[in-house]
Amino acid sequence: MDADLTRAVATRAAELGGVVRATRLVSEGHTRYRISRAVDRGLVVRVRLNWIAVPSADPHLVAAARTGTMLSCVTAAERRGLWVAERPERPHVAYPGRGRLEQTSAVVHWQRAIVPRHPDQLEDDIENILMTVAGCQPYESALAIWESALNKRLVDLDALRRLRWTGTARRLVEDVTPWSDSGLETFVPLRLRWMRLPIRAQIWIAGYRVDFLIGERLALQIDGGHHVGAQRTEDIRHDVELMLRGFHVIRVGYEQVVHRWPEVQAQIMRAVAQGLHRP
């Protein structure tokens, strides 16, 4: 019976995400003696005072519990499936202001939470993730993450606008829209806004999808790493069909847009100067 109850501690810890406060288990009826027995038998490990984890627990969550932090900013955004331009070299965490902050190699964010953080949490809520992103990332990268969150319906725009944002987040909440499903759909219109031309993303022309249509006739197509082989052949066929229909096509790579934007912008500027965006 004692062995069964001890295993129940590990089972419940796994159900709660693999890393859990001991007080949470005690509140559910597991005694501290059984928790200690589970530790002695190697079914769980002590991560920090009042925190235990199953041996197979997510190492990011274990590290957060051990250091007194919680996953936030771009690290938590990426874990939520949001569009992040580049994976950070070090994890980004938030300090919730409870207990001692232990030494950590992570990037620590100290902003006050816009949504209260529960003591059991090891990952920030989406609103707090967006708050830390706003204070950490370049504006267009932050906007891309905010728009990704809206596009995935992880948060509601009206609800966001009812919160009391500060700093850059106040500008972001006014500029953000729910229509972009990738950072490129955020970057390109934002970077070309100064040209004062209509820019439409992900539209269909004669059965083909165009990444961006600038003006009425200038198509900007952006290739990812999968645009090789049969996909590349289809892209060429698509470009020819568009040109036969009176469109001018500029095709660039993802890496150019993210890291070598002036090259892309120069091509667009020259095409517009020649009137290739007009019928």
C-alpha cells in the first residue's frame, strides 16, 4: 500500500507537467512523508525547496523551478508555437518576485506582470509573454510575435486593448492586427509603409498564391528552405504565368528578407520607379 501511495506521488507530478510544488501535492492529500519516500526511491527528485520533478521532466521547467523563475519572452513564445525570427542563444525567463533568485545563465526579465502570476506557474501567461517581448525585442520582431499570437487566437485583440500597457507595448497594441500568420507578413508591409502603396499579403491570382502584391501588378514572392526540386519547378511555372498575365515578379529568399533587407528594398524601389506596380 505504501509503495502504491508513493508511486501515486510521481504519477500526479507527471500529470501536473512533470515539475510541481510539493505544497500543491500536499493540498491534494499526498503527505510529505510519501513525497520524501518518492524522492528516496528515485521516483521524483528535489529541484529546490518545495519543488519536485519526475526524472523525465522538461529541463527548461526544471531550470525555472530551480532558479526561482518562469519561462517567458521569446522562449515561451516559441514554445507556444508563435513566430520567432531566431531562436535565442540563452533562455529568456521572468522573475515573479517570489523567493530567492538563484544564479542562472538565462536572460532574466524583471517587469511587473500585467496578469497576476500563480505560485504554481513555471511558464508565463500569454499576456505576460507579450509584455516581456515588447520590452526585449526590436519593434518589428515584437510586432510579429504579437500578430502571431492573435492569428493563432491565443489572445483576443479587444481584451489586449483593455489592459494597462506601458512603454513600447502601448504602441504595439495599437498597431497589431490578427491577419499575419508569419513574421514576414509583418515585416514586409511595415518596412515598406513609407512608400505609401497598397500591399496585400497571401492573395490568390488565377489559382496561384502570391506572397505580396504591391500596387496592382508587382508580385513579391519569398522562398523558404523547401523551395527546391519539384517546388522550384512549380515556382518558375507560376512566375511565367503571372508575367504572361501582366504582372512583374520579384522572387527573393527568406534569408534576404530577414538579414539583407536593403537588397530586397532596392529591387522593389527600382521596380516601382519604373512603374512596374501599375497596370
